[in-house]
Amino acid sequence: MTSLTADHVRLGELIDTFAGVSERDTSPGVTRLAYTPVERAAHDLFAEWMSSLGLTVWIDAAGNTLAERAGTDSGLPAIGTGSHLDSVPHGGAFDGVVGVCAAMEAARLLVEHDVPHRHPMRFVVFAGEEGARFGQACTGSRIVAGLTGTVDLPEKRDAAGVSLADAMVEVGFDPAAVEQARWSGEDWAGFVELHIEQGSVLETENVRLGVVDTISGSTRLRLQLTGRATHSGGTPMHLRADAMAAAAEVVLLIESLAAGEGNIGTRTTVGKIDVTPGSITTIAGRASLWVDVRGTDADHQRNTAQEIVTQAAAVCARRGVGFEHEQLADTPPVRLPDAVRDELAESCRAVGVEPRVLTSGASHDAQQINNVIPTGMMFVPSKAGISHDPAEWTSVEDIALGTTALTTSLIRLDAGLS
Ligand code: GLV
Ligand code: MN
Ligand code: MN
């Protein structure tokens, strides 16, 4: 057992503190959306905590907050860990927060036990990980990985029509400058992220730690169905162009495209529909559907998205309803490097757990960071697999065990990486 053991009471306090940083009057759950003042307030708490430990703290042009503890050997690239502090609307207190609190506790352990390390250690909070507001997930980590740039920011809009570029300006960032945040592979040796599983494999198998081999990709669409808003009493059934009825058929079609035999793990979800004018006595004139296609096979994921567009267009044509579509995001699945995974697995064994190797159904900053730095990911169990919901929960004991394993992995990577 390593002597650097995470303190579950401190971790619980940190998680509770972040849970208190939420939009007013949005109960239940935590609402701390990407590029909002409440997300920035959570980053500020992280920055203050890391400064109080004596680390050097800075905020980059994308809104990511970084803290560094210097290494003993000059010129070596950094080893990093971290996650995100934004949430979905009415989300839980653990998604992203666990990885950030683990980074804070790892930093405390290194500082208070005066542990030397050769490489600089960097602790990172990525901005805007959730795709809930702008469709595209992982904005901060995609910017540092060179996958999202200035040109992409005006195109992404939230439900109120605010562009990602304007949202960044509102919280003090210059969208024209985001490329300055880009990371160079030469400056980094490795990166590891701890996260809640957001599924039920670990709980079902009664294993307290998981190591991720593959992170699912996600293709996201907005479908716009345009019918005719007319009187619900005056319009005969055969003279309708009902956007609501077309949307209902399209939702079931989308579900069936992933439920079929031969599906290799692709998941399809319509998580949001807006219908106008939204009156009991008016046939729906318009319906917007937000569709998320997740997969571990890039071709299958993208072919399913294409099939949704083709078949939904046919449903609408048959019903005399107009159809348009827009791709909001497209991220392929990623297989994480074996070498980092092996280090994480050894770190789990060092705390007495043989880890379950598993696939992540959710997207993560680690997925983007792996484009520039060899990256690994570790999971702790989620109660009943619930996430993106106020009922999301992981015990502080499991979070502490994961944090101890994560800290061990930082030390192992420091010893093993050049
Ligand atoms: C991130 O939480 C995702 O939606 O996968
Ligand atoms: Mn997350
Ligand atoms: Mn999430």
C-alpha cells in the first residue's frame, strides 16, 4: 500500500463545496453550464485552493485552469491530471468534479508529504466539457488539442441562440485568441483522468476501480421538422402536416436503428425536443430534435447517423413535413494507449484492487487530450449506473481509493517516463 493515502473526509468536503456552486433556482441537482459565471466561480475555487498549496496557477485563453508543481529535473515535459467542473442542466455532483477533487487531493498529498518528482506535475480543470449547452462536448480540451479553433466558435449555439464565441466573451475570454491555449506534445509526457463510470459495470461486478481501454465517440445532430400550425379542431386529419406526429415517428425510428440485431454497441438518443407553438389547440408547426449517436466503432457510429438522416427525411416526406438537418458535433471513438493503461492497472493493484478493464460510454476530456499526449483513464463506480441526473452518486471511500491510485500513477509515471 502506498503511503500517500487520499483523505475521504476532505474529498467529501470538496465535492460538497462544488455542489453548492450552481445556478440559482434550478433545483434539483447541479446546473453549472459551460462558459457561464457559475462555471468560472467553480474554476476560481480550484485556483484559490491550488494557490494556497503554493502551486503556480494560470488560466489559459480557452478558460482552462492549470496549476503546476515544479519538477526536480529541468527541461522535462509535464505529467498531468484533471477533469471538468461544468455540468449538464440538473446534473449530479460527481461528473467531472471527482477528477478535479482527486487532482486537488493528489496535489495536497505531494505538497504536504514533500514528495519530489522529476517532471513538473500539472493539475487541470478543462472548461466546457459537457456538450449539453452547445452540442459539441469538450471545448476546452479540444482547443488545447488543436481540434477546435477560433473559426468553430461562432457556429456553435445554445438553445437561446447565444454562440459559443459570445458566451466566451461574456465570461472574459477572447475567441480570437484561443489558439494560444494549444498544447505541444513536447511539453507533456503523459496525462491521466479519474472519472465516475456513468454506467453500472463496476457496481454489478463489485469491482471498485476500472481502467478504460476505449472511449466512445459521438455524432450529434439537430433535426428540424416543419409542418403547418393550424387549428386542432378545424383541420381534418387528412389535411394535416403535423410536426409533432412526425417527430414521434422519427424518435421511434432513431431508437429502432440502434436496437436492431447486428448492432455493435452503437447507442442512439433523442434527449430533447422543442415543439412550437406548444398549444393544446394548435397542431405543431415545428419540431426540433437533438440526437446523440454514441459508438465504439467509428464507421458504425457515422453510418447510423447518416441512416437517421436518410430515413427521417423519408418519414417527413411521406407526411408532407419539411425536413432539414445539421451536424452539431462529430467525435470518433478513441482507443487509449496500452502503456498508460498498464501503468494505471499497476497503480490499482498497488492499492489492492485488480481493476476491471472497460469501455467508456461517455465522452471525456481524456479522449481529446490523447491526440497530443499519451493518456489514460480510471473509473470509480457509479451507483446504479446513474449519471447526468441529481441521483448520480459515488461513495467517498471509492473516490478516495481512486484518488490514491491516481496519485500512485502520477508517481509511477514520473519514475517511468522520460
Ligand atoms: C459527457 O458527459 C458526455 O456527455 O459524454
Ligand atoms: Mn464528465
Ligand atoms: Mn457529463
